Amino acid sequence: MLIKLVDCHCHFDDYIDEGVAKKVLQEALESGVVCIVGVGMDFESSKKILDASKENNFLTPCVGIHPWESWKSTDDDIKKVLELIEENVEVLAGIGEVGLDFRFIKGADKWQRQREVFEFFVKIAAEYNLTLNIHAVNAEKEIISLLNKYDIERAVFHWYTGPFTTLQDILSSGYYISTNLSITYSRRVMEIIRRTPLNKIVLESDSPYDFKGIMANPSHVKVVAEKVAEIKKSSIVEIAEITTKNAKKLFNLRF
């Protein structure tokens, strides 16, 4: 069965650091994954993903500063990522992983710095018409407000687990939801996917995250697709076709 899948959120720099990038890519291809969207946590990881993407057509880069890092980022750190964006805007899939996290990072001063950094990247995304690959935890409404303020057209809420009411705000704004292996055990994630139209769902691995003892890699996107098919009472062929079409539109992918 020939299917084409897209992994819309992968920390591929970890595989580069471990020296297993080629092996991971081969396994992904064998499972039907034809494109991996790599996301950065900071300047160093963003640069690694960007450089690797220039050597491999199956990897497309997003660069950014994760909210777990943004609160301690200096203006110089941000400037370096901005330079990556400006120098490589034609090859970027988007800006990410960026966002706000008011659950795992505590403290009003840290939250304020997260806001400053995220708003900066939202402005850049608007300026260059780039997609935002977003981490949103306990800050979903604030993020939507910022996206609407700057008329952001394309964004994906990576591994969305927020309120159902806010989910409707995300969808009505035209944004996407990505889902991963958590869909195999989380009732909340299953319900989010039930409530989200297929034309607003994309798939991801968030690898190499550990999902209850399963260390994810891009090839697991096929497992995610199978679970979405079960929930939507569809076939994996249809899910692959629709989610890949969504991913191509979301990230302006050409393949």
C-alpha cells in the first residue's frame, strides 16, 4: 500500500547529534514518510536542522526559540535566529518551535520574557509570510490573540491539548492542529481529533519524545495516521492523502 505522510514536527537535531540521522530518515521513508519538518529549540539546533536540510530533500526546516529557552534568551540570541531567518527565508518551512508555556515555566518575569520573544517572532512571521509552528501550554487564548493581531494566515498548534472552546477559536481562525503518539492513549487528544475537521489536522512525531515508554521517531507518524483513521472511521489511505495535502498547504511544501 503506497501512502505519503508528512511529519510536521520533529526535533531532528537530536538525531544529528546522535549520529543516526541517515538511519532515522531511511526508516521514515520505509514507513511512508516523504517529508520531515524539523523544528529548532534555539540557535544551535535551528542551525543544525537548516544545514542538514540543504543536504537532504526529505528534511525541511523551521527555526526558532522554544518557550522553555526563550525566557532566558538574550537579545543577541534572538538576533542570531533572526539572521538565520533572513538569510534562508526562501528555504524555510516556517518559524518554530515558538510559543508560550505558562505550565512548565513558572514566574511572571519569565512569562513576560516569553511574551516578548514570541511576539517578536510573530511579527517576523507576518513580515515574511512564514508559518508558525507553535508550542501552546496554558496560554492558548493569548497566543490566538497575538496571531489575530498580526493577521497571521498560517499556523499550527503542535500537540494541542487545550480547552475545547479554544480549539474552536483556533479552527475558526483557519489554523491547524497537529497530533502525535499521544493519540494512542490520551482520551483528551482523541476527543480533540474527533472535534477537529480532517482538513485542519496534520501529523507529527515530536520525536524523539518518550510517549509512555515508546521513544518516538518519524516512522511513528504512520501509527498516528492509523489511529486518526480509526477515530474518523476512515482509511489510512484517505488520512494520509488529506493530512499530507494539509501539510503541503500549511508549510508551502513542494513535492
